[in-house]
Amino acid sequence: MSRRTPYVLVGTLVFLASVVLLAPAATLYGWLKPRLGDARFELSGVSGTLRDGSVAAVLVGGRPLVDKLHWRLSLGELLLARIGADFDSRGTFLLDGHVSKGFNTLRAHDLTLSAPAKPLLAAIGQPFAPLDGQARLELAQLKLLGGWPSDAAGTLRIEGLAWTLAKEPIVLGDYEATFSRDGNDIVALVHTLGGALEVNGDARAKADHSYELHLQLRPKADAPPLLPNLLRSLGAPDPQGYYHLRREGKVES
């Protein structure tokens, strides 16, 4: 093999990578769209290049979820066999941070998401969940292996959480969950910031894809009369007046 062969190969790879990264994002999306296999998600107003581009909207089920989304690929992560990008949007759905995807692994850091709860629930397949409010997720770091959390640090805050099945929505209050790693488990500690319904407890995601949830709920003295009636579906309260919600199970990997 000629001494020049490695340089030729490297030069060829660099050229091909440049062609792909600088290719029009709209052209690439037009080619990929019929091959993605998920008709629920659609991009509108694609512009720029694969390296540095934007979309006017991300649609889920024909409804806009994210507006004015911009991305910029991280070239350094390509050397680690994963695709990473910095994202930001400035519409109703606020997104800012870094996300990368490798083989069977999704990572994020310094990530902030803020959006109404309704479209978020619809995006994860729960469009008819009778809940509303404003959600804000701040993650210093997140790692998913096979779609299951293996590391996380951050907070989820929900303000103005409301139950919407009543004739008039029942505003329950404001809540926060703090995520952290506990050994091989990911734990979320839940507490009340304010409102008619006191909620405290924790949720745990284990390394074997099992989970546990335990929340204790108690209406405050000024809670709407319908709220205690809703809680009675959980059973009888304990001596301190708390109703207990317990769930556990395992997600098949």
C-alpha cells in the first residue's frame, strides 16, 4: 500500500462528511420522512443544513408541539460514534440544552424544557389524561439505556396542576420532583410547593427495569369539596388524613 493511501482515505472521508453535514436539511428530511416509520411526528418549515439548521414547528398528531426549533451538531461526538446537538426553541414549548444519541443510549445535559402539560401528555401517548398545568424540567444530566434511566440529576416542577374532568377544572396546586441517583436506582422525591392538595412521596426506577411509586395525598382545609371525593377512590385515609397511592411493576426491556 502506498504511503499516500491513508491520507487519501482520510481526505475522502472528510470530504464525504462535509458533503453530508452541509447538505440542505429540507432535502435530507424529504428523503428520510417516508423511512422513519412514525407518522405521528412531522417537521414543518425545515431550513438550513444538517450541521446547523432549524424547523418552524415539530408536529405531533398534526398539532404543533415545538415552535422555532434550532439545532447545531457537535462534530466532536461523531468521533465517539454518536450524534449530538445543541437545541434551542423560543415558542410555546421552550427547549434549551444538549442531547446526544449513540447505540442504545440517549444522553442529555444542561437541558431545560418548559411547556403546557397537555401537549406533553399527548406526545407521550396520553392525550386524554384529565390533567393540565405548566411543566418545567431542568436536567443537569440524564442517561437512558434502552429507554430506561440509568443516571439523572435535576428537577421537574409543575405549576397550576389541574384536574379537568370536573365541570370547572379543579386546581390542585404546584409540585416539584427532584431526581438523583441512589446506587443503581434513580429516585424522584416529590413534594408540594403550594395549593389545595398536599402531595409527598417518592418514585424509584431500578436497574432491572422495575419501578415503585408511593405518594401520600391529603386535601387541605380550604380544598374544593369535590377533591376529597376524588381521593376516596384510593381507599380510606390513615390516622393523619393521608390517602396512599402505591404502584409497582416492571417494564419489559
